[in-house]
Amino acid sequence: MEYLEDIGMDRVEAHCRELTATALRELGKLNRLRVHGPLDQDRRSASVAFEIPGLEAHGLAKILSNRYTIMVRSGYHCAQPLHEELGINQTVRASFYLYNTLKEVHSLATRPCGDCRLLTPGDPFSSLTRLEEQYPVPFRVGSPSRLVWKTQESPQKAVFGV
């Protein structure tokens, strides 16, 4: 608690709001990607749920983690009845907090999500194959409680909501 009090919760909130606003703006520019939830910053928390129609959410999450070092969650997010009522498929969710940076948010929008031509609708396996050919296999470092993926060529990390 002292750590957060020293930083100031108002600063933590402002940082999270900036990250979320940037993610909404950047992801909202992408043609094939659909963002779920209110676009009004005052009506949402520091997370963004999205999908690429025709691509299974767990497959997209796997691409993001294994090929781009971006950690996200996928599925119904404890809200399957709501998803079904609204006719929404499983989604991918990026959650932001104090330890995330604007550079990481830009990576989310510009790497796999920004390059939707790699993600063929309805054919995630061929997409994974193409990605495996193009990007190096990552290796895991750190403790099992905090998974951080790094590639041999790119030691940067991006951890969302882990």
C-alpha cells in the first residue's frame, strides 16, 4: 500500500485511463478488429475486449503471447450468459495497470492486430503456421507466477493483466 500511496492513486488512475484511451483509439482504427464495450472513457475500466471476426479468441491470444510477447486473456471473462444474450463470441481482453507503458499499448495495435492480413478468417491454423515461419519461437523466463515471454531477437516484454 505504501508503494501506491507514494505514487498517488490519482496518478495511477490517470495512467490507466491514458493507456485505455490509447488502446481504444488505436484498436478502433483497425478495419477487421471489433472492440466491445463503451467507447466513453468514463463508462469503462482499464481494459479493452476485442475480437477479429472469424478468428477464435484463444487462437488470437496464443498468437499475441507466443509470437508477440503480449499477454492477454481470452474467453467469456466470467460473463458467458451476457455474451450469449448479446450474441458476442468469446473475446480477447487486454487489461492495463501501473506497470504497462504506452509503447506496449501501441505494440498491441500495430503488431498482430494491426497486421490483420496475417490472420485469415476461419483458418487460425494456417495463420499460426505463417506466423511461426515469420517470427522466432519465444522462451519463458521468470517465475511461474509471473510469466514473461521474450524472443531471442527482441528482449522487450509486454505483460497485460497477468
